Amino acid sequence: CLDGRKRPETLNKRELDRAINNQEMCKTHLFHIREQCEIGNRKDLMTFVDQICKGVIAVQSTMEGFGLMVDGQIPVSESDSEP
């Protein structure tokens, strides 16, 4: 932009990159928690941890789709951008 502010696409990409980094850290921690549950034979916690993992995978899929839109690889119509 001419006034020195970042374009919305640049801000979206930066925030998306941050979210992906946080999500990757979350996946790493969940993997270690799941591993410790297996080592400690904590079957009572495994279902809970697995549900969280499924949620993280769903969020990852959403972020990947959003990233494709930000990069212009998926077209966004006017109706898609309205709440």
C-alpha cells in the first residue's frame, strides 16, 4: 500500500503462519502426551487425547484451505467473504 500499511493479504498470511506454527507445536505436545499415556498404560486418557488430536487435524485442514485462498490458489467469491 502507498500509505505504508500492510495489505490485508500480507497480514492474513502472517497470522496464518503464526497459527500454523502454534498448531505444529500443539501436535508435537499431543504426540508426546499420547506417547506417555501409552507408556503409562493410561487407557482412560487415550480416548480424550485421541479426540483432541482429531480436533487438531480438523483445524489443520481448515488452515490449509485458508492458506490456499490467501495464496490465490482457491478463488473466493463475494458471497464467500461475507459473514
